[in-house]
Amino acid sequence: MPGGPVAAQLDEQPLIVEHDTREDENQPILPGDGTVTPVAKSKRTPLPWKPLIVLTALNAVCPLAFELVYPFVNSMIVEIGVTDDPERVGFYSGLIESVFSAMSLVMIIPFGYVSDHVGRLGGLSVSIVSFGLSKSLAGMIMSRCIGGALGASWAAIKVMVGEMTDRSNQDTAFPMMNVSYRLGQIIGLPLGGLLAHPERRWKAFQTPFWNEYPFLLPCFTLPSKVKARRKAKRSPYSSGSSTPPVPKSTTPLLVDEPELETNKPIKKPTWRTVMTPSIFSLVVNNACMCFASEMLFSVYPLFAFTPITSGGLGMNEGQIGTQMSVRAVVHILMMLVYSKVNRALGTVRLYQVTMAFWSLVVLGFPFLHWVASLTGIKSVLFNTAQFIFFLAWSVCGFAWVCMGTMVNDASPSAEALSLINGISQISIVLPQAISPALANSLFAASVDKHLLGGNLVWVLLFVFTCLGFLHSLTLQEHEDDWRTKQDEHDD
């Protein structure tokens, strides 16, 4: 620090008062009356649209790779001879759907490096095309393993969105991620259902090749239609960086020597330091929410495929794909009101409300079957009931956006953000690896053994979602914002 006349001149400058007031924003503006004047709300920070749009495009690829096969996987299992009993299809479809996420969990680190160099689209393309060419259960499983191993590194997207936003604009950015995911579903799910068995719909495909591989055409859509940029413009705090950018050199001139800490190494956070009781509770409820979401999403195609006489809806693959796309459209429309609802209720309160809706969605499954058994699936009553069912289900979709926001808000620092998001991602991928096999096996066992009249799966899911809702009531809003602290440090 310069000394002599320069130091004396700095001591006389009132500029340092501005620095002191920023240290404690809760000090009264008028100390004479002893009252604290509320700090005015900051304006919304503009979003970095270019990198954000690139991230939304990349995020839309995930459902194309993961869920494209959902509409026709049950029919495929029957037609290639894995089983000839529709009531036992769930045991096999659950296994096939689970291995994608299971491999994502196991191989997320080693194959993440490989996919960063060769790209994710190549591995996903090989996976989905080989799935359409499969003629055995082993072939179907192996192709899903390839896709799960090489296309698993999606957690970085959430980290990057968290880094390029703050509390004033994250209620716009995170819904965009959710909308892009649903757009991927809108594209992928109907393609999977409508393009299966093209030889039955179009004369040009009535050839021996398409008769031999009736499920291959929808599997060509991923490598031929999806074009995503590999690199997005990184935010100021890159997820690959262990330290934030060096602060500007203007502020230290007004600070005494002992306060200069820019050259001190920043201690890297560890699992033990970040796993506080509040964050642990958040991760546990995130896993509960993901279990409920993935189990219901996985069981719906099987539920819709199962004959009405066996407890399902009796739909074909085209109808299943269309219905799941309608659900995605309703979900996107609901996202249009997310920001207003979030500002009115708060993120944690809104999350707790959405957790209560999961139990209502579970009850909707047996109710839809009851309506279908009375009027059929083409009646006005059934379609009205199904629309209300999808509406309630899309309210539950708010939980994903809220959780993404709460995880980022819970981070104590920029350095801990990637680690906390990684822990959160494990609490998502693990349920995704288990849920399809568990849900479909429970449904198949309930139907095959007539457990509780075929309703055992719904009873168990109802109890589980109620417990998840009760646990969500323990979550609390995080008042401290690490991004504000970082901005003050940079200033």
C-alpha cells in the first residue's frame, strides 16, 4: 500500500464510506430515528440469451435419447418373442428402461470424459439405431447401456444455468430448461409411436426390410434430426474452474493492507463441508420427488398398453405416443404461469404444494381405468378425465423447476455449486435407474397376481408420495445468496 502523502490523501477521501455501507446493508439509513429503512428490491438482471438458448437446445436432446422408445417398447417386447403374455411385459420393459439411467450412474465420470471428446450425439445415435435393429432382449439392453454410458453428462447444464443467473432472473431461466425438455418429448414421443410399424401405414415401406425391422424408422430420427452445438459460451464462473475470476483492481485501493485476501488460495469444498442438515434434507426430498416422477412416467406407457380387462387402457403405440405428447404440451402451457406463481408463493412453498399433487396423480391412474372400462377410451368423458389428469400432472412439473432453483440457492459459495449439483444429480440418476424396473414390475405383479384387485402398485405409490409431501414440509427457504456475496467481492 503506498504511504506518506498518498495515504494521507486517501484517509481524507469520503469514498471509503461507500465501501463501508455495502458491508452491512441492514444499518439504518437514518440513524437518528432508530428505524431500518427497507432496501429497495434490485432490478431483474438481464439473461445471457445466447448461451442460454444453446443450453436449452442441448437439454432437449435428453428426452429424445431416453424416452423415444417408450411408446413402442412394450409392443416390441411382445413382437420379437421375449414374452407372449401382455401382463408380464412390465417385468422386461422396466428392465430395459432402467439400464439407460443405471449406466448413466455407473459411467458418468469415465464416459463423461470420452463423450466430451467424441461428442454425445454419436454415442446416442449408435444406441438408438441399434435398439431398432435388436431382435432379442439382450440386444435391447446392450443398446440402452451404450446410450446411458455415452450420453449421461447432463448435470453440467444445470450448473452452467445456475452460474449465469441470480435470484432476480432464475425463475425465468430454469423454466426454460424444463420447457426445452418437454419440447424434446413433444418431438420424440409421437415420433416413437407414430413411426413404429411404417409398413402398416405407408406403401413405400411395405418391403421385407421394414417387415423385419418395424421399429427401426423412429430410431433414425435422433441421428438425422437432432443437431446441437457441442460447446456453449461459458459463464463468468465456469463449472470447470476451481476459483472465481480475480476481482477488479479498483476496490483494493480503498482497503487496508490486512483486508487484501485475493491472493490467498480458496479452500475447495468437500462432501463433508457442504452436506449440512438443510442440504441433506433437500437432497433426500429431491430423491423422493424424482422417484415419484420417474415411476409414474415409466409406468404410464405400460398402463396405457395393458388391456382394459387387465387394469390398463388398451391403447396402441401410436395412441400412447400421442397421449404422452399431449401431456408434454399441457406441461409447457403450465410453465407459462410458473414465474407469477413462484413470485406469489415463494419457491419452497410452491414446491410443497406441487409435492401434494403427486398423490392426486397416483389416484388418477385407477380412476382413468375405471372410466375407460365404463365408456371406452374414445368417449368424451374419458378424454375430459384424461385432460384433467394431465393438468394435475403438469402442476407436479413445477417441482423440477423449484428443485433446480432451491439447489442453486442452497449453495454456500460459487466453489460449492458444482459439488452440490453433482450430489443433487446423483439423487436424480439413482431413482431414474431404479424407478422404471420397480414401477413396471410392481404393476405387472399387481395385474398378474391380482394383488389388492390389481391395485397394489397404486396403493404403494400413494403412500410413498404422501410421505414425500410430509417430508417436504421440513424444507426451508435459504436467505443467503452466494451470488450476491460474489458480486460484492468483485466490486
